[in-house]
Amino acid sequence: MKRILSVLGLVLLTAVLVRAASADSLFSKSEYAVRRARLMEKIPDGVAVFLGAATPANDAAFRQGHDFVYFTGVQIPDAFLIIDGVRKESLLFFTMTEKEADGEGLPLDLIKNTKDYTGIEKVLKAEQFGSTLTALSQRTRVFYTMFKPEELGAENSNEKFNALQKSMTQNIWDGRLTRELQLVRQLRDKFPQIDVRDCSALVWDLRKYKSAAELDVMRRAAQIGVKAHRALIQSTRPGVAEKALEALFQFVCRREGAVDMAYYSILMSGKNHAYGHYHIYDRVLKPGDFVILDAAPDYADYHADISTTFPASGTFSPRQKELYEVALAVRDTCHANYKPGVTLGQVGEKVAAMLKERGLDKYANDFRGIVRLGGYNHMVGLATHDVTGTFAGAAEVLAPGLVFACDIQLFRLEEEIGIRLEDNIAITETGYENLSLGVPRTVQEVEALMKSDGILQTLKAKGLY
């Protein structure tokens, strides 16, 4: 009974920590004020209108949309936000009682003293949103709003938009607009004299460059992911089920304060290396298996994206080691050349030169995409595949505040070997920081970690697993 109570206490404590990480903002109100002010500078001729996320239609926990939370930190459902570029002020609309807020674990000061708590100049009831828009339409000629879908939790806006276009908007048996495009249509119908413009790119270019405060949160997210990767690798053995390993990863992340996973964890071994985002967890590991883990937490709405590769047996075969060290050399070359002022393409040129100098030309085709973009795969931030309003591809110049995934991949599917070495890179004033520093990368580091028992082996020895 004591053991059960102890476990239950840990679960309850974890739930409290998780809720605290998502409900109480980790940023100061001045941080949000700066973000809103930067948008105001981009829209001096109008106002920007944002929809907050709706109350869930089921018992799922409420998650605020990333763009809305980026400007407010407010986790209240069914809210609205107007950022006025003409008068240089912001207006927040919501209707929630103190009791409702307390039931959702929200700080009561957010409801009782909203202006002081958020720093937002005007706070009105949600029911006043329509009349406020009408008044605004009489003194401005431009309404900006997001044409792309909100991101909730593990969602990525552009991917969500493409999926909804296919399954809903362009489906002849459905035809509905997305929530955002429905608002666009309503604004144009109700205010025909107003020019309704898309501000997605404007907002996303603000999100593209992370502040020092954001980097602190992202560093924490990545380090939670590092701890979970190490725990899973250490528990990996032949005979261990992938499902148990994935459950262990989630446990460690949530124990450390993650609100959720940044995306469905990917665990690939055996033939499943052929399916790049395999997350069925349906194998029991065998001797000789080579494993890819691509998994990371969502911490206070910010994501990490980390991949590691390791042998199920704890020891690399000669062939696994050969291929792994080629991928590691590419990864290390990319990292060594990340600094402000260089382009992704220039980093790629260094990789191509390294392959040639080391006599590894036969791998050139494996790394064509990596050479073209210098190891870059995608930005990371509030979304795993974070948004950017503008991106110049190989000509993109690295600048302080950029955070992206350096994702090195090498596959030999006929040999059931897959390799992914993915780190989260933050460009600094003088170079770069690897936010995911600490995952084992060299063959020696991986094998040393796997020599000692992990959490699953410890539980099994105690008769608890």
C-alpha cells in the first residue's frame, strides 16, 4: 500500500508541475508587450485581430493557440485579441469567472486584475468583441488577421493547413472553411469597406527570432529531452518492448515538468527504418537491431526536437559503427561552422569539402540535401516545425536568435540500418549553442551509457516490472 501511495503521490505532483508550467507564464508582461509593440510597427495602418483557441469539445485539456499565447501568455479559452497599430494599444476580450479560472488551475489575478497581470491596456468582455470591431471599422481601413490555422500543442500550422484543405475545405463532401478563413469571410461580409489582409507572415517573422527569455525556456525543454533520451537509451536491451521504452520516455519528460510530447515519439528499428515517422511501437527489440529515437517534450508551449541512434545490444557492429561515424563527421562539421553572418549553403560547402578530404565521396549522394542546407531541416520554437514568414533556403543568413534542427540522416534500408543525429541549434552573437548538448553522440559515449542498467532494468530487479 505504501508503494502504491508513493507512486500515486508522484503522479499527482507531476500533474501539478505540468499544469503550472502551462498555466503560469514563464515570461514577464514586458516580454509580451515588446512582442505586441513589434507587431504594431508592422501594421501602422490598421489593427490585427486574433482568435483564441476554443473550449475543447471533449474532456481534453485546453491548449491555447501558439500565436495568441505568443502575444499574451493568456491561457483562457474563447478569448479574442486586438492589437491596434494605429493607436498603439492592445485589447483583450474574455468572459470567465474566478471560480471557473480556479477550476482550470489559472491564477486568479489573471481574472481579478487582468490589466496589471498581463500588461494589456484594455480588457473587455468577450460579448463586446463585435461592437468593438464595428467601432474600429469606422476609423481604420485595414483589418489584419491570420489566414493560416492556429497551432494547438503538437500541431504545425502549415502542415495543419494542408491537411485541412485536403480533408475538409477541398473535400466535395465537406467544403467547410478553416476557423481562420471563416473569420476572414465574416469580416469581409460584415465590413465590406475594410481591406482584410493576412498577417501570418508578419507574425511568423517575429516568432522566427527567439529572445533571451525564449531561449531559456527552449534550453529547459531540450534538456528535459536529453534526460529522457539518456534514460531510454540506458534501458534499451534485446527483449525490451518498444512500447515500454516509449512509455519510459513520456514518464521522464512529464516528471521533469513537460506538459506533453512535442510530437508523437518516433521509435524505429528493423524494417521500420523504411517508414520515416514510425510510431506504432510494435516490436520487441532483437540482437543486432539498430534503433532511432526521435522524440522530445513540449515544455510551457515550447518544443524541442531531438534524435539519437544506438544499437539494441549496447555495442555497435563494425558496419553500424562505420556508417554512424560518417554521419557523426557530417554533424560535427555542420556544428563547427554555425555562426552569425554565414549562409546555410556555405555551411554545406564545408561538409562537401570534408567528405572529399576524408575520402568519403561515395557518401555524397546520401548527404545532398544536407549539403544544400548545411544540415538545416526546420526551425524549432512554439511548434516543432516552427513557422517563418520568410526563409531564403540555402541563401538564408544565420543570425542571433534563430533556433533550428540540425538533422543528419543516413539510411541503408536493405541492411535495416537507419541513422539520425538531430540537435537543436541556437545561433548566438559569437557562434552557436547546442541546446540539446548532453545526449551521447560518439560511439564510445553511447556504449558507455548502455553498460549500466537503466530504469526498466532497475524496476525489473525489484520485481516492479
